[in-house]
Amino acid sequence: MLYLIIKALHIIFMVSYFAGIFYLVRLFVYYKDTDSFTEEKKIILREQYLFMMRRLWNIITVPAFVIMTVCGIIMIFLNPYLLHAPWFHLKLTFLVGLFFYHYWAWKKILQIKLLAGKDLPISNLKLRQFNEIATFLLFLIVITVILKSTVIDYWWQLILGFFVLVFIITLTVKLVNKSKK
């Protein structure tokens, strides 16, 4: 029973974490979108976006990340079999990618704070593409957890499907950006 409660909390805070990280990177895009605005409008919006980023990061994203991670570690202690399951090793690999993405987002917030309202030295398109990385990681993690051992047997189809998904989303982002211009 305890394991199922911890698992439920893990899933709830995973959803909260991903909601936070999705919106955070979208705020980076909105911040970058202000580059072409008048100086007065740019200053006001950038201050607001930075305020929103800090609140989102400190009140939702990081606490959800910590609770999600702690619940995951507790589940490993309660069910050490997980460490012997090949599908779980694959999930851990994707989680390492998620931790790097989390670190990148944190560094981007620090960069925006240090720039004090100045332009971000990254293209809008790159930010929009980075915005999709969390989606890819969520896709890989959930598919791995749901399909478990089947993923190991059909890993190449998962990887192929992943690259097709990446291609479709990247193409969609580029097409949407072209239609905006």
C-alpha cells in the first residue's frame, strides 16, 4: 500500500514538474519575442516574464522536481528489483537527460537575470526547439515505463519512432515560425 501511495505522489509531482518546465521554457520564448518591441514595452514585459520565471521555478518547478525525485528514490528502496530491470536502466538514462535539461533551464534563468533586461544571445527558433526537448523526454520516459520489458525487445522501433516524432515536431515548429513571418 505504501509503495502505491508513493507511486501516486511520484506521478502527481511528475505531472506538476513537466507542467512547470514546459511553461518555463515557453516564457523564455516570450522573453525573446520582445526583442523587436519598443524599449518601454520591452522593459515592462521582460520584467514581468522574469518575475513569472522566478516564481514558476521556485514555487512549482523545483519543489515538484525534488518531491518527484525523492518519491522515485523511495520507490527504488521499497522495490529494489527495479535496479535489475533493463527497462528501468533505460528510464534512468532518459532521466539523466531530464536532469541536464533541468540544469540548462536553471542556467538560462540565471543568464536572463544577469542580462538585466538585455537581449538573449540565442535565436528564437533555438528556444522553440529547446522547448520540445521536455516533450521528447516525457514521451520516452512514459513509453518506457508503460511498455517495460517490451521496450527492450523493440528498442529500435522506439528509437526510430522517437526520431520521427522529433522530425515532425521540429518541422512543425519551423512551419509555424514561417507562417508567423
